[in-house]
Amino acid sequence: MSSGWTAEAAAVFAKDWRAERRARHAVATLVLFAITTLVIASLALGPIGATPGERSDVASALLWILLLFAAAAGLPRVFVHEEESHTATVLRLAARPSAVFAGKLAWVASLLALLEAVATPLALALFDLPVASPGRLVLALGAGGAGLAAATTLLAAIVAQGRGATTLFAALAFPLLVPLAVLAVAATRAALGGGDAGGVLVQLFLYDSTIMVAGFLLFPVIWAP
């Protein structure tokens, strides 16, 4: 891979973080959504009267539902703002499509990693959950987050070409992200409870690979003016 391609992808990544530091729309939306959802859920459910296994089941499902809805709420504009601010044409001239996709994917993945770093310890504390296998939990969060980032970036590029980005994103995301959510919840639950998550993690990595390859193949067609 040429250094020029890497420089283009890094420039797109850096540009998005500079824009986010100025506006802080995505970070504020995702973090506030995560904190509010977890606090309300913990107050409504609470750790009292439930076994650790039951709490881990609830917390695993809630964590990934939160991540999916946070992504749907805060990330569809990853390409929309390029179209609205009329910088998409400049971006098409300045970087190759695959470099644009890689840069945007890296930005979305870093944003989701930040959200996971905030939401996961908060969920563990609020639901009073032990972690049987911290390493597997990190793998589950990493694999699930990578798949969510790849799917979100590809879908955001599609919805940027139409109107009603958030609604269209939600409609397209459902069939693509449900398998990811099921696998990620199972892997997270196994990591919290000490179960065997090896097979589920393999499926998650295969899902990630498939979505990323599809993204790099389809994005040049989607991104073409």
C-alpha cells in the first residue's frame, strides 16, 4: 500500500477529528445518550433481586442496544455534512475513494471505541457486574465495534445521497446490524459470565472482514458523483 494512499486516509481522519473538536456534535450526542440510557436503565432495573448471571444478560443486551442506537443517532451525518457543506467535491478530488472510506472508517471506529470506553465501565459499575474474562470482553467489544464502524460508515455513505438520512439509515441498518448485535451480545455475555466465546468471536471476525471488504468494493461506486 503506497505512502500516498496512507497519507490521504490519515488526512481524512485528521480532518474529521478537527471538525469534531470544533463542533463536538457526534461526541456529545453519543456520550450523553449512553450515560442517560444506562443511568435510567440501572435505576429502573437495579442490581437488587437479580443474580449476576441475569444482570450480565441484561447488561450485555442493553450495552449493544445502546451502541446500535447511539450509532444510528449520531453517525449517519459522517458523509451528510460533506454534501451539505459542499466539501464532498473537494474531497473527491483530493483523495482516492478507498482512502476516503478508510479515513472515515478509522474516525467512526475511534469514536465508537471512545463510546465503549465510557459506556462499558459505567454499565459494569451501575449493574454491579464482575468480569470473568477481561481479555475476551475487550475482544468482544473490539470485534463488535469494528463491525459496527464498518457497517455504519458504508450505510452513512449510502444515505448521504438522499433525504431523511437518519430515517433511511435506520431502515437500511436493521437487516445489516441485527446479526452483528446478536453475535456481539453473545460474546459479551460469555466474557462477563465466563462462558466459551471462541466460536462467537470467530463469527464476529468473519462478519467484520465481510463488511470491510464489501465496503472497500462498493464505496467507489457509492462515492462517485
